[in-house]
Amino acid sequence: MRYISTRGQAAPASFSEILLEGLASDGGLYMPETWPTVTFDELEAWKSLPYADLAAKLLAKFATDIPPETLLMLTRAAYTPEVFQHARNGEDAKKIFPVRQLEKGIFLLQLSNGPTLAFKDAAMQILGQLLSWALEKQNKTLTILGATSGDTGSAAIHALRGKKRVKVAMLSPAGRMSDFQRAQMYSVLDANVMNIAVKGMFDDCQDLVKTLNADSSFKAKHHLGAVNSINWARVVAQTAYYISAYLQTIKVIGDSVSFCVPSGNFGNAFAGLVAKFMGVPIDRIIVATNENDVLHRALQTGRYTPTDVAQATSSPSMDITKASNFERAVFEAADHDGKLVAEMWTRLANERKIDFAKDYPAVWGRLASLGLSSSTSTHKDRLAKIKLAHERWGIFIDPHTADGVKGALELRESEETMIILETAQAGKFAPTIREALGIEPPIPKGFENLTSLQQKVETIKVDPEALKAKIDNFA
């Protein structure tokens, strides 16, 4: 299996090579040259596997340069009940990510049982194992330069803290995360971790990461890599829980399901598309957005128009206007024509928009056929859905999952099996839960005093040179 850039200029590379690279040298994102397939017979065989073993089977289709027995060793180290111990309501933690039926035809995939109580742990734990293995094998070191809107950063830091060959420089938008999210990141004082608060929004953080990755000499000097969803390994690791959810939910292999996915950077939703491209019977992926509904408008109108400033909302991890992984979907819709995608993204940089419907009708037609739907939500909607979930189903949901519930209930068709992806536990966003319900959400054991812990963070303006100076001085 070889990987190519969405912009067509980088040389094909192996999984192990792109694992340590992040962005391609031409500024694009890596994608497999062709999609591997999963047969119904394989799905039937995978149905009885522990999650770690299923994840290893899936990874083996994409990481063909890593021995299957090595992948199994790494997934079994990543996905243990001890690491994913925060399952609620007496559910079997050995399932790692259990599916809970809410009512007829509507299910919740519980993804927030990991060490940071967010779905990002699902991919980050195995990515940490893969990176450590690859760096040790190649006798290399790596500086992870990442951007987070809240949950990716803490999941990465907790997966990589203390690792000998890895440094982590994590950018986050100053003042735009919950107190719980900030504390999870900034209270990690390990020497190989540096938190950097950027006086801007997530898109500014993401742009800084891309700018430094595009500086080939600086990237080589510090061996820069990535763990957010621009890294292909992150995306394919998330595909595993789509397959697990499918197998937990359907009665007969071949039955179809749909997913509703709270979306910001589009990586989680694209992971679902990967499962669909491989042959898993998925009808639709509903992209649930908040007030920053650039993706919703793009999918509805064919016009992709990222804005300069993301609105601060009560689902802050989705306060993103430049969804990096949307480029991967466009690349697929463009029949892997990297030259065409590069042209589109040059136009986006110059004109601040891409009008697929008008200027690229063939691509727009194929994009519309991928099986994507979308919804948008307001703060009032989130409060209503948090209350509905508590009163109707007896559960606490976080504001991002509430955006997913809103999209699922709004767009679900009659007899459609709909699986909502949970993003985090409600206790991470206590003020919004209090506003919706008038009561405190549960805080898992061990997190009661999190926000009172000592915190350490550096602060910079939106300035690539200031960021370079911080990384140069990173001990």
C-alpha cells in the first residue's frame, strides 16, 4: 500500500514513512493510492474479535509495511480495559467502545471512556504506540507540532507524555476551551510537553502548524511530525470504531446503517467515509455542525467559504471554519486528480472560496454522491437536546454530542438505523450542562480536582517566527 498527496506533487510513500511526516511536502494530505476492501465474510469473522484485534486487522490493510503480528502487539497495548476504564452505567469495559440503544432505530457509540474522556483517545492511544515503535526501529526522534480546539491536544499529550523519543508542542486557541479541557492539557508538566496558547482561534493554530511544516529546513531541523487528523494514521485508527459499531448494531452482515458525526475538522466524519469506501454497508454520514457551519453550507450549496473568524460557541471543539480533512473528500470526488485539487486550493487561498457547483460541476456531482448529509445547531438547540437526552434516555451528553443528537433526530429517515457518535463525557462541559439541566454532570473518579492542579503554558501571538522561537528553545 502506497500513499499519495492530495495535491499530486509529493512522491508516493509507505505507511511508516507518512506516519512520521504529517503533511506531504507539497502541502497536501496523504491518501492511499487505492482503497483496500473488506468482505462480508471478513466482517462476519471480525464480529467476534476483541476491539484490539479488530483494529489490528483493519490496520493491516493500510500498514502493509508493518508485520501483522507487530500491529496486533501494538493494538493490544493501546486498547486495554485499564486504559479505557471510564465506561458508564455498568457497561462491559472490555468492549472498549460499546454501542447503546437509545430508542428504536437510534444508537449511541460511546467513545469517551479513555484517559481524557473524549473520542480522540480512540486514535491517539494507538498512534502513540505506532510512533514509539517506528522511532525506536528507525533510531529517530520526533517533535510533534499539533493544533487543537480542545480534545485532540489533551489526548495526544496523555498518549505521548514521558515518551523518550518524542517532544510535543501543542497549540490551542487562548480562552476558547472549557476549564476542564485547559486543565487536562496545561496540568501535564512532563519535560517533553510544551503547551502554547495562541491569541487567536483554532484555524490560526492550524495555519501556524501548516506554515512551519511547509518550511522544509525548519521541519527537517526539528523532525516535525503531526498527530492531529492531518496524519493519516489518526484517520484510519478512527475507522476501526465505525466497523466495531456496525458489527455491534446490525442483526445480519449486509444490513445498512447511517452515522451522525459532530464535526469540526472533518477527520472523524472522513474516517466513516473510509469504512464506506472499503465496503462496509453505510448509507449516510451526517455531518453535524454548530454555528460555524461552513461544512454544512458547502454540502448544501456546493460553495466552500471558510471565514476569517470562528464564532465562539458552547461546543468549542467544533469552532473551526477551515476543515482540513474536507480536502481528502474533495480529492476522492476528483478521482484522485492531485493537480486539480491543488488548483482548487490555490483558488481557495486567493479567492477565499471554492464554488464546486459552478466551477467544478463534475467534482460537485461526485462529492454529492459520497453519501454525506449535514445539519447545523445553535446554543438553544444544544440545551434542548441535552435536556431531551436526560429526560427521555436517562443519560448526560456533552454539547458536541448534542449537536449530533439534533442532526440525527432531524434527518433520520423512517426505518433508518442511525448511530450517533459521542464525542466526550458531559463533565468536561459542566457550565453548559448546568444551564440545560440545573444539576451537575457526573465527574469520573480521579478527575474531581483537575482544575485546581498546577498548570504551565506559553502564550504567543499569531506569528510563525514567535512559534519557531518557542520550538527552538524547547528543551
